Amino acid sequence: MCSDGERRDATKDHDLNTLISSAQWLSHYGLKQSKLTLSQILPTISFKHSEDYVHSLGKSVSSLYSCGMFPQFTIYGAVYNITASQHELEKVCTRLERTANQYQQRLNWLTTGSRQLFGVIQEKRVTVIVDLGSCPSIEHHQQAKRALSLVICEQVSQIDSFNIIHSGGHVNAWRERVVDTSEENLQSATDWLWALQPEASCLINTASALLKAMEDMNEAVYLFAAGDFWDEDIKDVLGNWLVDIVCPVHTISFNAKAEKTMLALKHLSFLSAGRFHAFAEISIFVDELCDSSLDKERCGASEVRTELLGGVPTGCGVREDVYLVWSEKRQALQIRDQIQAILIELFPPEPKSEPDQLCSCTSECSLSSGQWLELFGLKAQKLTLYDALASCVFHHSDGVVDIKTTPADKSLQSDAVTCRKLINAKYCSQFVHMRWKDGSVVHVYVTAEECRQYEEKMHQALVVLQRRIDWLRSGSRELFGNIQEDQLYLLLDTSESMRRHLPWVKGKVHQLIEEQLCQKQRVNMLGFGTNVTLWRDTLTEVSPESLANALDWIDQLTAGGSTNTLDALTLALADEGTQAVYLLMDGRPDQHAKDILKLVRRRTPVPIHTISFNCDDHKVNSFLHELSQQTGGRFLSYFTDVGDDYAFQRPYENEDLQILQTEMEEGRRDLESIIRLRAECVLLDTFHHRKSGTTQRQMKPFCYVKQCSFQRNQGEQQFDQLKSARCAAQTKSSLLRLLSSSGSVGARAPLHRGKVPDQGWLLPESLELFQTNADKQIQVLHRLGETSNEIRKKKQKQTKPKESLDMSTAEWLKANSLVAKKLTISDAVAPAAIAHDAIYVPMLEKHVYSKVFDEVLHLAHINKGGTQRLTLINPLSVDLEDYKSRLSKALRAFERRLDLIVWRALPQEEKDKFGGEPVAFRERRGVQLEVLERLGWPIAQEELSELEEQIHLGHGFLQQASDLQDVTRQAARDARAAVSISVHGDVCGH
């Protein structure tokens, strides 16, 4: 059986390949029917900007109510306000693209196979007249029969009935009448067609064949004429014979060269309201395996599906069915381009962040961590603290003024003494301060939007950094790092100390070959113990065969002997093509470290990347680190028996990972600093806002900023003032949320009175001013009644306590009983219940209830306690199934708690009697109660009775809910029966 996917594909192909005209096909799948014309799309994504001509003004006036609210675009001279999102516009483009592809598939189908010869056979009952008498050669005769066989196979097989008539020396019909389409008839017609022999024909016989075909009540006749007619006046002959045409005649000119032949056939199709098709330049098919002419015929019959090569002859114009679909496709692409232009104009595409394509590109994979950070690090993305704050800071302004004071010694002089004093600008007390990278003091104001954007970008950057770290810790890079060079030597320590871990290293080398070395140009490998074992004498070209041989060589390595590092490096550096050496070892070399370093200095500088494997020896790590630093390589460290966190605490770290980890830590610190600065800005805003009671103070700093050469235009200042005013009006809850996300702001205020650290970079006057700002922040925190510690305590109190068996059942039921969770039957029907009071009628001397709701609210609940009140219920509007589900869940919780309480109270010997597994208390109630009584009731009986009471009530509520459902169903059945009887009575009455 076909799968759903195959069935959908078959349906789609059927829609594209339907035997109908292009006009009919477009009526189902055209742009208008798909609602994809421009006039249909524009109302869904925008509305036209209103504009009317005002006679009194003598000009057009447009509406201003949407000015600035909507992005605008102009098309065909009209202005539209866009209401669609970027995603919605992209969806429209995708639909248009998909529709254009669908039209292209229809075009491909129309211009291939038998459709390029016959067009599309649209009728269900046809006769094909074949005139092969004008074929110039046997090859052309065979070619014409092959083309007709293709038509029978691809199109005639899909209609209801058909016939074939041959016009040659005489008129010869395959069947006297049209016959139904079947596999047997199709095969018979194909064999009959291939049995036709070349013979001359004349137009009179062709006209006779047309008349014979019209006698059979066909929906259409197809005249297939191969070659050229040589009669002097073709139009007159066909016109005289075909006076009364009862059905369309579709003519097909096959390999005709004479213009009059094609004009005559076109005229005939015009007279009968038929279609004309012309096809020429068909490539001649000759099977080299066929020797005799009979074999060629059989080969031709077997190659029915050979693709026809050729096209419409010059001068015959474009096929109408092809042009219609092509025109629709062109229109779809034009509309798509217009929507894409709108999309680009309103939503300019942001340049893709290349770090998002991490490791998907070979160029990035070949970079070291340092090179990668130069391109994609925080500094490259301008996410460092100073880059992020560049637009949020302005310099602190102060000045020295002369102040007259009393002289120290009044007896010497009476004039006042001039003293110089540093005075800070007035606005300084309203802004947060920090030390800038050049050592100067700056003021900072971080808005909520700036903080949010920076937080989003930093989180994205940290994710990319972590992805790079994870990539370096995966596969072969975990041990060997990222191989960057194209020609390299791999040196593996195979000394006795490697015996335990050599199989694991071999596995990593296998990964290295499959993941990285396969992309290099030339490689060589060697193992060194006491002696050096080479894979090849020199660097070897990388190929599938060489790598397979290398894998076998790796598997044959054995551990033993000492560590002859000097000879291994000598061989690797002696090869002139070596671009890098990767040296893996786990212990001290045989030679002195100074001798090895001296050898390296004498050689041409080649990077040696050293890999310390399971090595805790400080001297060995120092040697390997110095060797890599001296040659421009990288030092890598790996331990198989401990985690990465422990490895990072060692004196020599994996350099590739270390610099990435440092970058991440710096990013986190910068993010914390931005959030802290934002929190401090909010605290100062809150202090001044509450003090003044207005937002006027928010506008002052920008005036002072202007005096400090902080240049902004008037529009930008107004916009910032509005944002600043909004930021000042912080609610208590929003302040607490910000403070909790930024950490302990109160504890991290810049300066604290009495605990002022060494601030040598600040002048005493500025230090005092900034201490005042810190005190303001603390006052706001105290005014809110929340410190950072209290915020954490509040969060802890808000966390929902976990269910505990140590809690008493009475205490537990305060939050989990049926009443507490609103799971009583009264709670269930409350949304559909109506309180109905009785009215006292003095004449009747009793209370009377209205009957208005009897047919709508069928049930009534009478209150106990003597009150004259009914509660009318409509159970049809209550989701009783959902109520029963929630109630059953609560009952399971009661039963589970009951089972655990009893089970925990039993001693181990009693538990063993029950099989050692907890049992349901209600199933073994009698036995377990006897055990508890014998043990002197280790748990209070109230613990059990309260839970059993809840379970009993719950089951009662379940039964009442089921009864309500039964009553509802019965009422519905009674109502349907009453309606049926009423209708039957009305019919009988009439």
C-alpha cells in the first residue's frame, strides 16, 4: 500500500499533469484562484493611505491619523500603510515562489514527451488519422511511428475511447468504430501502427479518412501529417471535401518544411475550431544493436519512451497553452519581486552573524582560538563594557573657583584670604559615575532598552562562545585541538608509560584521521619509544587509500621502551615540507630539555604544538609549554581520569580553551556591570522622582549635557527625555525585579560611608559627591523595605513547599482538601447555578417559585436550614468530565498519602509479612488496622480518619457527577422524543 507521503506526491503530480487545457488548469490553480494577485495581496498586508482632493484648498490632502504608526511604501503611485509583520511578508513571498515553481513544472510537462508533439489531448473520445505518405525516408517513417506510439502510451491511455485510421494508398482503419481504452487495445493499436508499411498517400484519401472519422460521433479528430504535401492547392482540396465539419479537427504537422503545408493544416484547424501544432527537427533514433530493418522496427517499438528532440518550426509562433502558463509564472515572479522590495525597504536584512555559522565553514574550522576571537570575539562585535557604554556616557565636569576665607592669623592682616576650591557641576549628583578606560571620571545613564538590547546580544555571543568550546571538546579536537596546517607530522609517544592508555589514544587518532586529516594535503605519522617508527619516509599525499593504510599502521602500534623525543623531532623537522608538528607525550623525555630546545632553535622555525597527556609533572609541562611558545605553537593539556574543571586548575592549561573561557568570563562580568549600572540609574531616578514629585528633573540633565559638549539634536533630546521620564516612574515590583536580577545592589553600591576603599583616582570633592549618590541608593532600598537579602528571603517564601509526610494531615489538608482545591460538587456546578428566591403570595398564604426556568434549568437544589431559596442548575453547561478527572487525581493523592503514612509506621518485620512492598491501605484495611492497634497506634487515628473522610466525600462527589450526566442524557432523549411526537402530530393533522 502507498504511504501518505507517496499518496500526496501522486495527487500533486496528477494535478500538474491533468489532461486539460491551460486555460482550464489556470482556472483552478491560477494566481487569482490562489488569491495571490497584487490586488488581492495588498489588502491583507496593508491599507491604502487616505487622500482626497479639497476644492477649497485646491490640492490633495492626506490623512495624518496614522502618521508614524505604520511603515509606508509606495506602489503604482499610491501610498500604503503596512500592517503585516516581517514574517507574514516572507510567507507571502514563499507562497508566490512555490506557485511559480508549480507553473514551471506545468511548463516542463507541456514541453516534454508527447505534449510537445500533440499538445494536450483534452477530449475523452477521439480518432487519430495518420498520414505517413510524405515521409522522405525509412528513418523518418520509423521516427513518426515512434512519436505516435509515445502519444498512445502517454495520453491516449488516459482517455475513454479511441480509434486510429491510416491514410495511405487507401484508407485503412484499425477498428471500424472507436473502442474503449484498455491495455489490450492499446497494445494492439501500437502493434498495428508499427506494422504499417511506407506507401504514398494523397489529399483525397486524407479527406476521406477525416469524413469517416466524423461519422463515429467523436469529440475531436487529430490529423497527424508527416512531411510535406505536394498537391498544388491543398486548401481547395481539403475545403471542398470538408464542407460539413461536425467536430474540431486538430492538425499536427510533423517534420514539414514547406510553408504551404503548415498553412493548409493551420487553415483546416481554424475552419473546424481546432488547434494546430507543428514539430520539427526530431533527432533520428538508430539502435546500433539492430542490424536488419525488421530488428529496427522491433527496437523502435520497444523504445516507445525515447525523448523527442526538437521544437516548433520557425514562423509557427508560440503555443498558446504554453504562453498562458508562462505569462502566469512571470506575473507571479513580478509580484514576488515587488513584495520582496517592500520587505527589504521596511525591514532591511541584518548582516548574518558569522559566529552563528560556527564550524559549518571550513575557513572557521581552520582558525585557532586566538584568530577566531579576532573575528568573532566580544571586541570584534563591540560588546565589551566600554564599547557598549560609549553612547551612554559623558564626561564629568568640575572647575576650580576662588573663595574668600578668614585668615589663619588675624593679627597679621585683616583682608580675606583667597582659597581655591574644586566645584562639581550641579547635574553630577543625578547620575551614576564610573572610571573610564583612560582614567577619567564619566557619568553613565543606561536606559532600559539599551540594557535589554545589550543583554540579548551578550547572551547570543556567550552561546556562540560556548558552542565553540563544546566543538573543541568534541571528537578528535578534545585531544589534538584544531588542526590548522595542511602539511604536518603527528608524533605519538609509545613508551612503556603509555601502555595503559594507548588503545584509547589509537581511537582518538582514528577520529583525527576521519575528521581532520582527511581534509589536509600531506601528512606523516611516527611513534617513538626507545626507537622511532615511521609510517612513511616523508610527507604523503592524503587519499582514501593512504588514510586506510594509516589506520592499519596505527592499529599495529605497541607500547614499550623509553621516550626518545629528540630523534622523533629531528626526523619530523628534517622534512622540508613540514608546516607543523603535533607532539603527544606523557612523561619526561630521554634527553635533557635544553638539548631539545637547542635543536629547535637551530632548525627552520616550524610550529610545534605540544600535547601533555595525563601528565602532572611540573617540569615536563614547563618543558612542553616552553617548546610550544618558542616555536609559535600551542600547548594543550588533557587528562582522561579527571574532569575538565580540575584540569583547568593546573598551572598549565589548554590554551585553545583557556582564552575562550577567559572571553566568556569577561563577557559575564561586563553583562553584570551593565545590569548593575542600570539598577543604580533606576535607584537614583526613583530617589529624585519621589523627592520632586514630578518628572521635570528628568529633563535637566540633558541641558547640562549640552553645556558639556554632548551634542544632540532637538528631536533626539525630546525622545530621550520621554524615555527617561518613563524610566523614573518605576513601580515597586519592577524595581525589585531589576534589583534581584542585578544582584545585591545595595551591597554593591559604588562607595559606602565608613567603608571607602582606596580611591586614589578620585579627588576628595568628587569622592564626597559620589558617596552621596551611593547613600541615595541605599535610602531608596530602605524606603522600599527590601534589601537584597530580603529579596532572596521573599523569593524563598514564595516557593511552594513540597509535600512532606512529616507535616500533620490536618495541616496538609489546609491546602490540599477538596474544599481548599474547590473540588466539591457545588464548586463544579457553581458557574452554571442560579440562585432563585421564592416570593410570598398573601392570597395563597405560601411561597411561590417562578416556572420560567423550568425548561432551561431542569435541576434544582434545595438549601437546608429553612431558607426559601432554590439553586437552579444547568448541567449541560458544566464540563463534568474535566471535573471528574481533577477529582480522581485528588483522590489518588489522598490514597497515596494514606498508604505511605501507614506503611511508614509499620516496623520492618510487619512490612516483610506484606512482601516488603507498600500495599494499598483500603485493600488491606482490616489487617493493617489490627497491626496498628497491636503496636499501640504509632500514628494518631485522626491522621487516618481525616484522609478517609476526604476519600469518602470524593467518591460521593464522583457519583453525583455521574448522576448529573445521566440525568442530562435522559433529558436530552426526552426532548428529542417530544419534538418527534410533535412533528408527527402536525403531519397527521394536515
